[in-house]
Amino acid sequence: MGCCCCCNMKESKKTSKKVDSGKKSDKQSCSQEQEKPLAKLIKLEVVGHNTTDNKNWWVVYDTNGKVTVKATTEEDKDWDKIKWDFAGQQAEGGETQERKPDNLGEFTVKASLAGGDDQEIKIKVVPELESVTVTENAEDKGGIWKAYVDDKDITIQAKTKPDTPEAWNFVTWDKGTDEKQKTKYKPDKVEDVDVKAKIEGQEKPLKLRICQMPELAIEKITFQGANYYTVEEDTLGNFDPPHWEKSRIARGKAPVEIFPAAYLRDQNIELSVTFKITKACTDDEEVLVRGEADFGASKLKWEKDKVKVKKTEGIGTEITIDPITSNIKLPDNVAFYNSKIEWKVNPDKDYNSPAGESKHLLYATLGKPQTTLYWTLLDISCDKAKGKNDADDVVKEAYKGFTNRDVKRRRDDKLLTYWGPKPSGTNEANSTQALLAHPDGSGECGSWAEFWVDMCKVHGITTCHKVDVRVNSSGLPSSTQKWGFLVKNWDFVGGTVSAHDSLTHRNSIDLVRKPGIPGQNNPDPTADFFNHFIVIYTGTNELYDPSYGGASTDQTKWEKGAIEGLFNDGLSPDSGFHTAKQSVHRNLLKFKDLVTGLTV
């Protein structure tokens, strides 16, 4: 402008009027230019980020990035005149300003232009939502997390940048119990569902598949394996598998669901197990089943993994697993177990479920059985000799089942008797099988001797031998008839008492029958015999008389405890004598081992 004025002053006067007119115009133009207002400041905006409305902005935290704020002016000019206040930092000029957003939270950016409007925007720096994942109670199946109905709450966790408690406060969830960084989702129904984490405009979904795990209930158990032995129901037939069945009808005196089984001691137990589906699954599943039970001091476990259950198998479908072997062996002793096996599905996982219990009568024998395993033989011997693992001890303890003279048949609790009591209505049994089958349970001495021998054979003990007892006729008057012996108690009255081995008392006249030695479930059995059967255990040479429940260490003691005298119906008069009147002590009887043929 000054330059223009100097030039005008050198013009000639001729043109002064015209020039003056021009000068006035120039001055007016310069004045108007100086007084023209600056461009109007229209708005501020964040470049490259999102907005929720025209005044509130958010930006994602980035340790390396910057926030750029752009000013918009009228006719896009006068940016160099803008004064900036960027979160307390002052600056002048420029269409844009940028800063590093290194702290989470809100700040304000202001811009002003003289003669124009002041503008400001609020900016929130939020964390980056990097990912979401399940940390508890669901399994990743290729991007879909699988869990089960009525299981524990599923814990879903967000990862942020920065991954700090301050950053987690920005997280919100569309489902579950919102706990900022985490949410817990309750799987209370079968469904496919997305659970989303959000931070302002960021969103990360997680896909959940809530399934129904199959529920099973124990239905049948069958014992098997090399060391399993079938039990016979006291002549009614074998207890055939399954040994336990939930819905079985009662059979005799056997419990409704339970059939007994036998195993060799100190052996693993192998079994087959059948379950029924009580709740169908929504997907094909593989489950683990486990049964646990106490057998004496041992806790046995049966386990099978990856048992397949198909979603097409409905309620009531049976699933059989065969075989499963116990993880450890039975205790190393004879035993009688009345045990329960508790069954579970997926016991080590959160979505486990009980599968019921099976009940069992299990007998453990000392050795491999050498005879038919009649239930009564097993029940008495395994109960009385429980805890023993030596043959001598088993024989000694098992015989205690006879000493109280109250033996019962296991299948029906029928008392088994020695000779009656009369009238029995039928002939007495003469073998183990006949004694157990006999309608009134009455047996002769031969059946009782075999009963005890077979009881030992149940445990693999074959050194108990049946012994035939008869009169030792050497030195006695000769007779065409058999000599017999009198089992206590008798009264010898009248007659001619002499001090030699002659017949001094007449039968039915001078010999008076008194109440005798009680036998099995019979207080006064028959007392005059031509022979008798007892048992010798050759392991200790102990003599056992199961008909009466007695035992003795040698023949002499046995005779003194049991025999009152001898008789012979063929001599005249029919007569007998008392053992106390022998002139010379000798054994009145002879014992013959029927296995070896030798005199005992």
C-alpha cells in the first residue's frame, strides 16, 4: 500500500482529478480487504476413527498410533489462524493436529479462530478388544465351544490391549453375569448361542453349543473271567448270569436282584456291565464310566473310557461294556463280601452324573474249587473262615459252621438235620447233593461226612477224607451177625457184670436208652449203628464228626467221648457190654480212610 501511494504522488497535475479519483478507489479497496472477517470455523472431527454422534468420539488405544483432529473452516481457508488446545497442549495454525493417545479415558480438543466460532470435541481413548475365549467349563471344538446342560457356569473372558484392570472396565457383555473382564453364562438349556463382548464400536462374539450329555443307569452285571466260578443254587441249578439285574424277579431265597458268584482270592475281578439310557444326548458322545466298591481292605475300581453313545439311541436303549477288569486284586484271603458298586458317568469331569449302584454277594475261595460250588457250602465256609489264607486255618475255622449244630440250607433257610427228628416222612439222604435236595433236609452220617469233605473241596482242599467207622471184632465172641456200637447215652442195668469182654447185658432189657448226644438240628438222633462216617483231615490228622459237630485229635479220645458200648443182635441172648468193663484197654472200633484204603 505504501508503495502505491508513492507512485501516485509523482503523477502530473493534469491528471490529478482523474488520479485522485483512482486513489480514492484504491484506498477504499485496501480498507475493505483489511476489515474482512476471517473464515468461519465450522467443525472439528477425528480422522480415521469412529463416532457415536457429532460431538463425542472414541479412538482405540494404540501404543504406536496417533489421534488426528481436523478442523473444517468456511471456504477451507484461514487454517493458519487457528489456535489449538489439544488436551491442555497449546498450538497455533494448521488444518489438523495429532497426538499420541497413550492414556485411556476422555480428553477435550478445542480450536478457536478470531472472528469465527470456537469448536470443541470430546475424545475417549478405549482399549482394543483383541479376543474372547472360554476359561472354564467348555471345550473348544474348532471355533465352537461345547458345554453341557445343567453343568457349571461357563466362564468367558475378554482380552484387551492394554490387558489391565483399567482396560477391563470398558468391556460390556450382551449375555451372562457381567463382571467386566469375564462373564459367566449358565447352560440351562440345549441351544446354540453367541455371547458377545463389546467396547464401544468393537465387538467380539463367541459361539457356544450347549448340549445334553447322555445319562445312564446301571441295569445288569455279569461276573466272568478265568478265576470266576459259577455257584449252584443248592441243587436247583446254577445261578446263571447276569448276577445282578435291577428288574429281576425274586428266585427262592436269593435277593430279588442278586445272584452269588465266586472268585479265587487275590485275583482281579472281570465283569460285563450293561447300562440303560435314561436321558438321550443331543450329539454323538464318548463317555467314561467307572464303578468303585470296597471289598474288605481293597477298594476296587472298574473303568472304561470312550464308551460310544449315539444321539440316535433313545431312552431305554441298552449299552453293554464287555469286559472290564478291576484295577487291583481281591484281598489275599478267604472272604464273603456283601458289597455295592457305585457307578458314575464322567466322574472326573464337571458334567458327571451318577449311574446308580449294583449289589453283590461275592465269595473268595482259598484255592481252585474241586467240586460243585453249592451255595450253602460256600456261604458257611467263606463266612466262618473269612480272613484266612492257609489251608489248616481254613479247615479249622470253617468247621465252626458245624459245632453249634444249626446248619441251614442257604437257598431257603431250611434246617438240615442228622437223622430226623423222626418221623421224617422220607428216607434220609446219603450224599451232599441228596442232603441239599432232601425235602425235609434230613441226612445220614454219610451225607454229613461228604458235606464236610465237599466244603473243604470248595477251597481246593482235597486232604479231607471220608472215614468208615466199624467195630473192631478182633478178640470178641465170633458171630454170624454184624457187631454194632452204641452212641452215648445208655444205662446198663441188671445183667451179669464181669470184668472181661463178654456180653453182659441184654438189648432192650438191660440196656436203657437215655437222651443222647445231640446231632445237627436234632437233640436226640438214632444211637445204635453198625457203622458210622466221619472225616480225617490229613494235614493235621484231626478227626471231624460233622453229624454231631464234634472233633478230636485221635481215635481213643473220639471213642471215649462218643461210644457207650457194643452190641450184637446175632448172639443169644441179644446182648451188649459197657466200654468201662473191658478187661484190657483197646480200641473198640477201626477207622478206614476211604480215599487211601488205609486204617487210620
